[in-house]
Amino acid sequence: ESFNAKIKLFRANLRGVADKKFFLFRIANLYAYPH
């Protein structure tokens, strides 16, 4: 069970990092290409 919890935490962290990168990418695009 502890192992499962660690994997869930690890995957949640990965998702958080990916979301942050995607968010920064979107922000950069918004400022780089104003509509």
C-alpha cells in the first residue's frame, strides 16, 4: 500500500510539472503572438 501511495504521489507530481510547463508554454505563446 505504501508503494502504491508513492506511485500515485509520483504520478501526481509528474502531472503537475507537465501542467506547469504547458501553462508556461501557453502564456509564452499569448505574449509572443498577440491577437
